[in-house]
Amino acid sequence: MKEPQDPLNALLQAENTYIEDAGFTARVIKSLPRRRTRRWPQVFLLGVSVVGWIAAASWLPWGNLPPLDTTALISLDSQVLLPWLTVSLVIACLAGSTVVAAQWDD
């Protein structure tokens, strides 16, 4: 036996998700105090990214990377691909953290 559905619940589950309230919601939201934003996580992440970029520029074996050509890619030679994969992974992680820090919205 099905229980009768509550009319308010039926209204909330309908396609129209907004219940007309004569501007009550807007007035309440407007009267709320502004949310304080914290910038330290963004500054910290951006600082760590900068340190990472500096470390990558100085410690990655840029001069010792084997030449990357089509034959190395086709043969899947680990002696060639592994150093390039490592460098690419470090750069991708640093780029991702830099983008996240730049777009941080608290």
C-alpha cells in the first residue's frame, strides 16, 4: 500500500525547483554578512608551485635527455621513453598545481 505523497514534497520534486516566496530568499541572502575569504591556501599552493618549477628547472636532466624520435616511440624503448615520461609527468603536475592555484576560488 502506497502512502499518500506530501504536497510539499511533490512540489519540491517537480521540475520547477524554485518556490515563489515574494523575494524572501533574496532579502535573506542580501542581509547575510559577507563571507571572509582566506587567501593563504592559494598563496601557499602558488608558492609551492614556484619552488617546484625552480627545482624542476635546476634538477631535471635537461641536457641528458635522449633524443626523442619516431623510431624510439614505435619501438617503445624504455631507455628513451622513461626519462621523457618522468620529465613530462613532473611538468604536468607542476602545471596542474599552478593552474589550480591561479584559479582558486574560496
